[in-house]
Amino acid sequence: MRIAYQGEIGAYSEEAARAVFPNGKVVPLPTFDAVFEAIAEGSVDRGVVPIENSLHGSVHANYDLLREHEVHIIAELNLRIRHHLMAPAGATLESVQRVHSHPQALGQCREFLRTQLPKAKLVPSYDTAGAAKDVAGLGGTQDAAIASSSAVLEYGLSTLAAGIESNHLNFTRFLALTAGRSNLAMTDLPEQETEALRERWKTSILYAQRENIPGGLFKSLAVFALREIDLFKIESRPLVGSPGKYIFYLDLAGHVAEEPVRLALRHLEEVASYVQVLGSYPLGETIN
Amino acid sequence: MRIAYQGEIGAYSEEAARAVFPNGKVVPLPTFDAVFEAIAEGSVDRGVVPIENSLHGSVHANYDLLREHEVHIIAELNLRIRHHLMAPAGATLESVQRVHSHPQALGQCREFLRTQLPKAKLVPSYDTAGAAKDVAGLGGTQDAAIASSSAVLEYGLSTLAAGIESNHLNFTRFLALTAGRSNLAMTDLPEQETEALRERWKTSILYAQRENIPGGLFKSLAVFALREIDLFKIESRPLVGSPGKYIFYLDLAGHVAEEPVRLALRHLEEVASYVQVLGSYPLGETIN
């Protein structure tokens, strides 16, 4: 099975892809657009993309791609983003004079760099895995990179310091996607009890409020509250260029094949101008 | 009046700071932490920070800093992020061989670079304004930077191409902050009619749901719906390390000095374990 992700070999997205699909063959692609296109066209079987980070928020660009492409969510994963300092064999903290990484990763390791490598020059790069690749190419003991543990293995580097990020509560939620739209008529109920569905499954939807309904947001949430369906996530996103218009992202407890969820979504269509089911999938693991 | 922002001279945050405070003296600081500390300590009078972007979502890190520091919001601004290609005088699209910028800006101009400068080498840098500074320092006609229009002026460069971002609906919302916490007992009602308050003012709050209240989110939104207070933004954020616990960001129509808003916030305290008013401020302009 071929699993697409955005980034270089050794990127955090590759770690996520391998965690979700341990037996898959990972396929790095240059952009998120390319990942969504490859899934929709069937040139890969699955794709894994980041959708929100605990420090940087929702990746709206990937929500947009979920709207635009014929794909749906089949799994999720929370991955702790652990940054490591790595360099070719023989390097030590004393020998390192330059540290290469993506500006965001350099920023997330600011405290470590300030105290342990105060004289090192910080060299921005396109991505963390690319920095590891560059450092491996340069050789020598003066250049180090900040990247993932899989980059250490991929580029044959040695770890000089592990888990050097200032904030250890840095998690990224990834979604696993496959071709085809999920829809309300979906009847392939998994072989479990309905109660277990509510506890073990999550459904992600997107919707737009119908205009000129007073208290529209409140009414749209009532369709779930009235059926005792819990929510994991609610986020409004203003539609730029359309003042007063919003798209909502909602994650709810349960599966679209379940009667109350299905009824709630039918009810939602009465107060929303647009509803898209992004997929029903098992509640994801957190990898620390 | 001294206005702090994060970044180099010529950064987008500086544009935002100058737009909100045309007569202020801008003070660049290296980190967001430094900006919040400077405001809280009073070493600057105001600060301007990004809080959400139309492509990249909410800046959770700045919401965290709003929680941690004794500051409150006094204004907001939506700034369109327009990227320009700039180089020292004499350069042309034909002469440019390297394009320097922050990886995010390079990515946002991918289409332009692919079609207009297919042979140029892309050089990542720490920030857009820093790239402009570097290019000005290098001189010559082979190096160009992607940055803001204020970077063109600041570093004496010429614009080779304006508005080169692929997605023109790229807006960042900035908040203007000053020292001291906003609070429910606040009584400095602006000198306007109450109705105008509802139309022209916005209040931002943070709250945490009380545990073990069934339908807690729905009840917390009911306190506003029951008083016909419109919401501009609702976002849940899972508290990493505390499964099932959430912080909510809410922007509502009105001023905390208004009776219905004050009553709604009192009511919210019955269903929330923690409520923080981040500030009441006039509805912001959008700068295209």
C-alpha cells in the first residue's frame, strides 16, 4: 500500500504515516496539493496530512483541500513533536558551530540553543528533514541539524541531544485519508455495538451557517445537544471576503452510520446551507 | 508612544503596528514573549501581535501569552498579507538567480516562482524582513527577496513584482495590547449609546468548561444566545495532557460594560471553571 505525505524523507509527516500504516510504502510529495491529488486520482492508496498543532492551530489550508478533493478521513493520530540535535559521527556540543533547521523548529528550541550553544550560528532551512540531509552532505563536525528521530536514522547521523524543544506539550494531529467522499447515505456500519460506536468513533464535519437565521450557531449545536452527542472540536472560520459568513469545523462522538448521528446531520441541514461529512474513524492514539 | 512588535524592521507586524498607531514609535523585539513582557512591565506602551491567519489558523502560542501576562486587548486589525519581490536597483526578473525569504512566504508564492523564475534558487531565511535586509546587504542584481512593501522602503530596494502570493485571500488578524487585565467589574463605559456598543464593539474571552456538566459547551453558548448576543468566533482547544479538557476562545458582539454582556458573563461563570475577559475593543478595520 502506498502512503503519500508532504515533505522530505525523515519529516514528521513521515513518522505519522509510518505510525498509522506500519506496513505501507511511504511516498514523499512536495506539496499538500500534490498529496490530495494523488489520493483522489488513486496514484497512492492513502495520504497522511497534519490538520492541527497544539501551538499553531488548525491548518486551514488542509481543511480547504478536504473540501475541494474527493477524499475522506479514515484515521487520526496525535504525534508528539520531539526535536533532536543531530550531526555526523564525531561531532560534540563543543564542535558544533552552525545549527540548521526550519525557522519554526529553531524557534521551538530557542531555550536549548541559548543555554547550550550560545555561540552557534542559526541557519534557516526549508524543512527539518532537509536540514538533516544538508548536514549529512556537508559532513564534518561543525554543522548540526534539528529534526526528527527518523531523520537521524535516514541520514546516518548521531544524536547530540534529544527532546530539546522548550515546550514539551507540542503535538500535531494528523489525518489519514483515502479516495472518495464520505456521505450521509453511508450504510457500511462497522461490526460493533451501537454503544461502542459512540465511545470509539469520531465523525468530522464541515458546515456553513444558513444566512439570516438568528442564533444560527446555537441552533446548529442544538441538533447535537438534543441527541446527547458530545463534541470534541468546534471552530468557526470567517470566510475572507464574505463578512459575517462562516465555515464551522466540528468533530463529534459517534459514527455516521449510527441513527442519532444520522438524524442530527439531517436536522443540521435545516439550519445549515452546506454540510460535508469528512469521515467517521476510530478515536486516534496519542504517540508521546 | 512606544509600540512593540515581534520581528525585524519591515516585518508584517510592523505594518500592522503602524496602521493601528500611526504616530507611535515602533520597537522591534526578537520574540513574542519579549513583546508581552515589555507591555506588562510598562517598558513599552502598546504591543501588536498576530492572533490568527486565514490560511494557518489561530496562533495558540499568543493566546497562551494572553493568559499568562497582565495585558488586555484594546484594538484589532485585519491586514492583507501582500508579498512583493524586491531587489537592489538595476535588478530585473532576468537578472535574479536567488530568491530569499521565510519558507512560508516562499511556499505562498510558489506559483509565481514556478512560472516567472523557474531557474532561481530558493534560499530560506528566518523572516521576510530579514531576507530583504540580507539582499540589500549583498547588493548586486542576482539576489532578490520576498517581503512586505515596508521592507522595500526600509532597505532601499526596488519592487520587481507586487502581490505575487498565489492566494490573495491571505489575511492576518492582529491585536493591539496594553498593560493590565480587563475584568468584569470594569465600568468605564465608552461615551456612546448602548445600541451602538453592540454594533461597534467586540469582546474577546477565554474560558474553560466546568467538568462533568453534560452538554457543557451547549450550555456555555446558551448564556449568549438567551441574551441575543451574536458570536464572531468560537474555537475549542484541547488541553494537551488533559484528555477531555478544553479551553474555548470566544469573540462576541458588544462591550463588557453593557448590561446583557455583563449578565451573560456572570451566567457563564456558573458553567465554566475559569473565565478571562481579554478585552473590549472597537470592531477592527480590514486593510486590503
